[in-house]
Amino acid sequence: MSRDMWISLLAVGAFACGGGGSVAPPPPPPPPPPSPVMAKAAVSGDGQTGVVGTVLPNPLRVIITNSGNPVMGTGVTWAIGPSGGLVDPTASATDANGIASTTVTLPAVAATSTVTATATGVTGSPQTFTVTSAGASLAVTVNVVNFSFDPATVALKQGGTVTFLWGAASGPHTVTPDGPNTTPVSPGDPNTITSPPPFNFDVVFPTAGTFDYHCRIHGGPRAGMAGRITVVP
């Protein structure tokens, strides 16, 4: 037997004795990690209304989480349109609670504006908010109801009048100014509770500014049953 034939036989024997078994396929790749998710925070600031050119009282807020856990340090870009206005800051990063926020200065015209919060590579981005800038009037009526002022935020021209009106079904409430302002104030407050309904009184605002007030019985400064009058020139 020649040397080459001998080598061929050895190769065939080796193949027959174990070289023909199937090779197991490689394991599948692991699933990709979950993506961060953006949503509006619990108190988002959405839907606010204010006087043209003024700063909204509540910031706009978004939250970014991953598998339910807050994500810190993710950049969020803010923008407002289409009628002008400002956001400050225009870019912010999420804090230890996964929350990023900005404040809004409304445009100088009466309009409905959209604010967007954008984070690259985050599911649910961009989030959108709607804010409204309203003009001011020389005469506004605030209904005193159980248990709120309606509307709670009003815009008034300098020299204008606000009428506070208790309807027949309204309970006992006061209009008490937040310091240091001394107006608006219901007759007799703080020594007596406002007369039973129906009842109304007028307040003239000769100077521009922000006048916060509350019901002494059911609220406090900027809490509970409270309201705000913004007087513009």
C-alpha cells in the first residue's frame, strides 16, 4: 500500500469515528437594553394661561425613567412657538429624580403656544405642552364658588375693576390679600366673614402689578382657595 493511500484511509477513518457530528448553533444575542422613556412629570405645568408677556407661575416639567427608575443627567432641549415667547433655560438636564424643567415667558400677543421638550434617543420624545397668553380687560368678574375663585387667574388693564360675586349657593368665603399687598380685600375682612350670598363687591386697581389673594377660611397664600390678578399698563 502506498504512503498516499495510507494517509487517505486514516483521514476517512477519523471522519467516520467522530468527525461527522453536528455543531451546535451559537446562542442568540442578548436582547437590547430597554430605552429611557420620557413623560410629563406629575405636576407638569401644562395648560396654563397668563397675561401676554408675563412669566407663567408654574414651570414645565418632564421626567425620564428607565424600567421605572429615574435617569439622571439626560439633556432636554426646550422650545416655544409659533408666536414668540421665551423658555429659560433652553436646555436642561434631568436631576436625581429624573426631572428636567423650564420656565415660560408668554409671547407679547394673545395666542396659544406649544412648548416642546426633546431628548435624543428617548422614547416618548418630544413631549408637548400647551400654554395660552391672554389680553387684559377693563372689567372682570370673579365668581366665588365652593371652594375656588373662578377664574383663579385674571388679567386686568390698569385702572380696571374686578367684581367678586357670591352666587346664591356659595358658602362663607373671604377675599384676603397676600402680603405685602392690601388689596383685594372683602368688606370686613379679616374681622368678620363675608355676608351670606348673594353678595358682590368691586375693587379698582389703579396701579400695575401682581395681586395674589386667598380665602382665609379655605386657603392661604398661593394655596388652597386662592387667586391672582395681574394688572398691566
